[in-house]
Amino acid sequence: MRVLILADAQFARHERALIERVIVGLAVEGYEAQLVLPKDRGLQEFSVGVLGEPIWYADRGLALTQKIRAAQIARQIAKDAKKPDDPQGIVDIVHVMGGGAWGMGRELARLLGAGLALEVWRAGLADQANGLNLTEDDQAMFLVPEKAFERNMHQSMPEAMIRCVPWGAQIPERPVQVFREGKLFSIVLMSSGRQHERGIAAFEGIADAIAQRDDVMVFANQEAVARAGLWSRVKSRKLESRFTVIDRCEDRRDLMLRCDMMIYPDTLHEERTLLLDAMGAGLVLIASRDEQIQPLSEDSGVILIERGSREHWAEQIRAVIESREFAQQTAERSRAYIRANRRSALHIEALSDAYSDLTRALVAQRES
């Protein structure tokens, strides 16, 4: 079976790890997966490694030209398959990651006669689904990583094919040894920065918790710092020498996963593999409760913040820093949760099952 993984620029920047795991995992299961990415969007890093050279597409242009741009991709695929005159049947499934590419994926699936799998990675995409204007001829399936998203999709599109395919994390053989004696402690603040007040409260909570200590370093992703205006607060708290901004954090995921603690204040109902990876690696994760994200709403080992004031953040951060035993127990609970519920292998298994259901529906449609 041949699958196209079509991503928009935002998703590719934030979830490079997921895309790579899906393509490699599918290859292990016997699938042939080809990555399709928007050109001129600073995604050149995808050209190296085990994934091979992506097919590049134009994601900018008038809506009227979308079919033309999709046809350019189809022609490239047909040419590579040595079937330049007939792209139908070359690809079995077009799997779209990122709502910005849904329309392109729809047109491409129609041109290729393929099934269409649409990744609903955030709750808000349920409202966007109706705007796709899918017809009876489109064999489309919506893939949701959370049960709450599945309920949202059923309300938005009651007749649609929907499958819950939870994302997974890699679990290193050895966990991070959090808060080891004799070394500096490290905290990473991870946020989209779109919920300014939440980001500010989390930062101030960190600053309050470490105010009387000189053994803690703080990292934060660039979006959180820029959008929430944190740098002026870093200077006012005199933390410049202990605060590091991480640009293009997806390229530095390995650095963040060597920290002791991750702070995540967002409640945007978005799935993020970075959080799952942090849990699987054995970091202590302190996060705002998000009822639509299962690991952030149940007994998963994550320390959940019910009210996002700086005082509540500071209280929980101090509790971890001041008790190595508590930190290690919390981290191990998170790691055990991921091992039982959210391993990458489970994701690939569920994805393969969803693909099989979609292709069966496609065959049944052709035979009817």
C-alpha cells in the first residue's frame, strides 16, 4: 500500500518528530510512504535523514488555483511511478496532517483516486471539517488522537467516518535521572504563547519558586517568550544569566528532553508529541488541566494545575524541587502511563487499522 503524508507548514514545524515516526513506522509495517511538504517554508531539514527527498508543493496562491497546484503534485507522482498518463491508482491513501492542507489533500485524493485521511490534531478543526465540502464520491476518514475530539467530530459531521488513533511517544530504555545531586536543575517552559496570561503566570511562578536558589536553569521556546512578552520580565527578575531562549525548538527536542522538569500552561485542546515524549523520557511534567487531552485530565503522573495563578505554579514547582523522591516518583508514574497507553508502536498499529478500514470503504465504493 502506498501512502502520501501531506503536511502544512505549521504542522511540519511543530511535529517533525511525529511525521518521521509515522513514515518510519509505516515502512516497518510494509507500507510505502512518501512525504509531501510546502516549498519555501524553511523545511529543508526534511531533506536529510531516512525519509528521503520530499515532494515539494506550492501552498500559496488563490483558492481558484488549488486544483492546478494539486495537479502538479499528481503529475510528479505519476512521473516518478512511470505512469505519466494516468495517476489513478498509484496512491492508496492521502494522509493530511495540518488543517491548512486539508483542501489540497482533498483535491489530490480526487486526482489520484485515493482515500483521504484527515488528521484532527486540535479540537478546533472539527468546525473546519464542514467547510471542506466533501461529496459522496470522496472516501474521507477523520483521524482523532483524543476521545473528546471524536465526540466533537460526531457532533459536527454525524455521517463521517471517524477513528480514534491516539498519538504515541518514544520511550528511551533509560529515563532521565531527574534532580540528581551535584548538578544544576533545569526547567523548560513550553507554550505556544497564544494564551498570554497563562504563559506569564507560569513564568512568574517559576521565577518565584527559584528566587532563593542558584542551582536552577530555565529554558523556554521562542514563541512563548516573544508572544507573551517574557523577556522584559526575565530582565526585571534579573534572570538573564539563567534563562535561555530556544529557537526552532523542534530541532532541539533532544535538549528539552534532557531537562528535569517541563512546564506547559496552555489549554488550547491541542495534541503535542513533545508532552508525550517528556513523559516517556521521565521528566516531571507540570501542566494546566485540559479536559480534552486525556494525559492532561486523568491520573497520568502529570501534576495538573487547576487554577493557573502564579502562586499555584510556584507551589507545585517548589514541591518538586524540594523533594527529589517526590520528583522521581512523579516522573516514573508518567513514564509508566506512556508505556501502557501511548507508545509509538500502538499509534502505528491503530493507524494501520484505520488505513485498512478506509481502503475497504474505497474498494466497496468502486464495486457498487
